[in-house]
Amino acid sequence: MADTCIQNIKLIGAASLGLATGVLAFNANRSIPSILTTIANTSADKTAAESAYIKKSLDCLINTSRATLAVVGSAAGYALVTAFRYSPVSKRHPYLLYSAVGVPLSWIVYFFYDNRGFGAERNISAVLKDQEVKSKAFPPLTKTTPAEKIESEEVSPLDNSVYNDLGVESASLELESIASSTTASPATDVPVEDDDNNIEFEIDQSLLKNVVTLNLNKLQCGYNAVASVLGVSFALASVGVFGEYYF
């Protein structure tokens, strides 16, 4: 009974290593290239729906990788160490410890491999947060310019002699003309789109896009390295469990 339980624990440890290896390898070789393709096909003035889709994809990528390393990796290491500890002396095979060591080694690679694991994820998260802040702080900007004022032509005052020559009727018409010409239209404000700010925003979006692409390429390399370490441990555990079960 105890031997069967220990054997099941070994299988759980080996299967957990395989699951962690598969998730990291899938994220590195399928998820990241898919996201890179989406980003490359997206213009700088992408819509809110496109931005939300890219952000959701990146969050899912990072969260699944972290959860896999933390939960599944810990379960694998704990299961293998427990199996070694409670196995009979005759069945305390070194492969259990060698396989379990792969879990902390994968964490070391993830955290310290030239900013290609956790460092790249942190950079991507910072860029996404900065992009979200800039998007919220960038309403459609307009500026106002005073409309062209109607220039009123000054009419020189006429002396009394002219009025006397033209007569009362002519003087009345002249005064009405002066009154109508000196009445100016009120200045109005015409909204004009601020193209300079729009261009600056598009440049920022293009730079953020390049930064995300660069860090995704680094992250792909880091995930492949972590998957390689876990893959070696999985292969070692699988061979050990298989050999112990059948031989």
C-alpha cells in the first residue's frame, strides 16, 4: 500500500514537470509569436479594442507562466522530494533528487537570466501601465482661434459745411451708413484639431510598440531556457519512474 502511494507521488512529480515544460514551451513558441504578429499588424493609431486585445493576451501570457512556475513547479519539486524521503532505502534513487533540483534551477534561470524572464515580464507590465495612463490622459485635443474680425472702415467725420451742402436727407443716409459699418460681428472661437499632439501621441505609441516587441523577444528566449531546464528534469524523472516500474 505504501509502495503504491509513493509510486503515485513519483508519477505526480514527473507529470507536473511535464506540464510545466509544456506550458512554458507553448508560451515561448506559440503564444509569443502570435502576439508579435498581432502587434506587427497593428498600426500606431490602433483602436481601443485592439489595445485591449493585446493587453489581455500579454496579461494572460505572463500570468499563466508565473502560475505554472510557482504552483506546478513547486508541486513537482515537493512530490519528488517527498517520494525520495519516504521511499525504502533500497528505492531511494538519486534521480528523484536530480529531477527535483531542476525546479529551483528553472527559477534561477527565470529570475536572473539576463533580464529575459522576470525582468522582461516586468518591463512589459510597466509599458502596458504607461500606455494605459497615456491613453486615458489623451482626450481629443482642440484649440481655439479667434475668427477673422470684420474690419470696420472708419469714416471720417464730416464737417458742417458738407452736411449743409448735401441737405438733411443726405446727412441721415450718411449717419446710417456709419452706424452699420462701425458695428462689428462678435469674435467667435473655431475649434481646430491639435495635429501636433496627435503626432506626438502616435510617436509614443510607436516607441511603446517597439519596446514591447523587444521585451517579447527576450521573454521568448527566457521561456525557452526555463523550458529546457524543466524538460531535462522531466526526461530524467520519466526515465527513472519508467525504469523503476518495469525493471
